[in-house]
Amino acid sequence: MELQLALDLVDIPGAKQVVAEVAEYIDIVEIGTPVVINEGLRAVKEIKEAFPSLRVLADLKIMDAGGYEVMKASEAGADIITVLGVSDDSTIKGAVEEARKQNKKIMVDMINVKDIEGRAKEIDALGVDYICVHSGYDHQAEGKNSFEELMAIKRVVQRAKTAIAGGIKLSTLPEVIKANPDLVIVGGGITGHQDKKAAASEMMKMVKQAAAV
Ligand SMILES: O=C(CO)[C@H](O)[C@H](O)COP(=O)(O)O
């Protein structure tokens, strides 16, 4: 099991500052969609250059032109790029094909997918690397989480790694860990903490303990 830090509400200098604080307690750093919208793929490039030993995920939430978008994110230094599960199979196939050429990985974000199990089966067969259940900010505001969706994809996904994102905090991490995802993605649960380093360190400890069992 691995831990990914999601950075959404920062600019590039702010992102560098947070990563410098918690780098030893995370496996992957995510450059969130709002950061890419505000700063462009330069944010991915600068974080990869500043922290070359960390894997960098570009949360582009690709919906079309999968091959082209993956090519551009790869050029910027992304190791993992996100594509939406609601997009057409051809978009996901294009993204996977380009990722293979570039030696990168594709994560499919299942945000707003209605038939989670059915779509996860189809997406798994397309050869993606990760399938991620996700309660976005708007769903979180309605009190939703993705714990049941994680269990649903765990039942059907055979080859991709599974991931979960959306509002995970120290207090809810044990429940998430129980469902045994391959990757836990945490944004505000670390960045909103007064002591980010302590929060990341505690989460990493729990994730690695679970992975060792
Ligand atoms: O992709 C995102 C929002 O669309 C976030 O990065 C993801 O939800 C993780 O952040 P948080 O833990 O704060 O919910």
C-alpha cells in the first residue's frame, strides 16, 4: 500500500514548500487539477525537477484526446496521469497506448461513474495501471465518501491497482485501510493540518503497517 499527497489549493512555490516538509512521508505527489488549471504543466515540471526521487502524478482528469494529453504531461515529467472513467473507451485506449510508449502510468478516476462495478471491469480490461474511486469536493460537501465504491471495485478489478481519494483524514484512514487499496490519496487531510509533517508521518506509518501485514 502507498500514500499519495494531493496538492490542490497551492501555487508552485506553495507546492514546493509543502512537499519539502513531507517528502520523506509520501510515495507520490499529485499536482491537482486546480494547480494545473492555474499554473499549467509547468507545475508538474518544476515539482519533478525539485523532487526527482518522488513520483509525480498529473491530475489532468483527461476526457478527450487521451494520447495527446498524456504525451504533453509525460514531456513535463509526470510519472502517472489521470483520465476520467466516464470518457470514451477510445480516449482511455489512446492514453494507455501513449503511456506505454513513454514508460508512464495511467490512473482512471471513477468520479461520477454510475455503474462502478461494470465500468471498472471494462476499464480494467483496457490495461490501465490504477483505478481510483473518488468523492470529489462537491460530493464531499454532500457528506459522501467512496468507501463502498472501493469495496465494489476490489470485487471485480483483476489487473489494475486500486486507489481511493476524497476527504480521507487520519480519523477515517483505518476504515480505508481495512478495504486494502493499493494506493491511498490524501489532500486536505495533510495540507489542512496544522502540523503537516506529523499528519503525513502518522498516515505513512499506518499505510506501511497495513502493507506489511
Ligand atoms: O482530485 C481531487 C479533487 O477533485 C483531490 O485531489 C482529491 O479529492 C484528494 O483531495 P482531498 O483529500 O482534499 O479530498
